[in-house]
Amino acid sequence: MAKEKFGFEDFIQSIDENDLSFVQNLHDFMLKNGCKPTFEEKKSGLLGSYKHTKTKRSVINLLFRKKGFIVRIYGENIGEYPDFLNSLPAKMVESINGASICKRLVHNTCSPKCLGYDFKIEGKHFQKCRYNCFEFLVTNKSKKYIKSFVENETKARTTI
């Protein structure tokens, strides 16, 4: 089955009314900060992806899973904003803790091109896979932290 391309208007049809303004604000922020969006249907559901035009790499993905609406952040520059990571609520840190270890960092068995994340939150050391480390369920409490995380990462990529 060929991947069907969608626009933002098609994508937001699947967004819960409670999350609509959050997604619209995030979309507007990403566009304003030099990111190119793509929307498509995958086997697991709709996917929205925003690539930074300067680095040509994804900053965030918007995903639908069984547990709900999720934002995956590719925090390639987390070393630039450690104070923010230390401010994350316990539920979001639990999500990070539950993510897969980075097999490249821990066992040197993953692709040599793959670089996971090696960082600390309040003194606890994490070595996590880049593909699910910062994957957060969108809730009323997590929205402001997700937005701040995206702002920090986008700003760091722009200044590189």
C-alpha cells in the first residue's frame, strides 16, 4: 500500500478537541522557526514530522498510538539546556526511564551511524535510544513541558 500524503488540515482531523490549540501552536512555532512539515499515513496511524531546514534532521514527530497522542522529540542538543531537563515532572522522567537503552552506547552493537543520548537528570545517568527516549504522551500537564522542550531544541539547532 502506497503511503498517502496529507496536509496539516487533514492531520488535525484526528486530533482530540482538547489538544487542537496545542497542536496548532506547535505547528505555527515549527513553521516560524524554519521547519518543514510532512504528514502521512503509516501502518500504526498518522504521522506528522517536522524537519529543521538548516540541519535537515527531524526535530519532532507527532504520533498516534494505542495509549494516545504522542510527541517524539529528537533532543540532539540536550547538553545545551540541562536546567530544563531537571525541571521535567516525574511522569515525563518515568517515560524517559522506561525508554530502551542505547545499544550503541551501552553494548556497541547498534548501527555506527546511530548515536543515542547520554545525559543526566538530577544526577541520574541515562543512556537511551534516540528513537523513543523523548516520547511523551500529550496531557494537560505535559503540554507546556513538551512545548518548552521543542523551543529549547529548535533554538539550539538554529544557533549551531
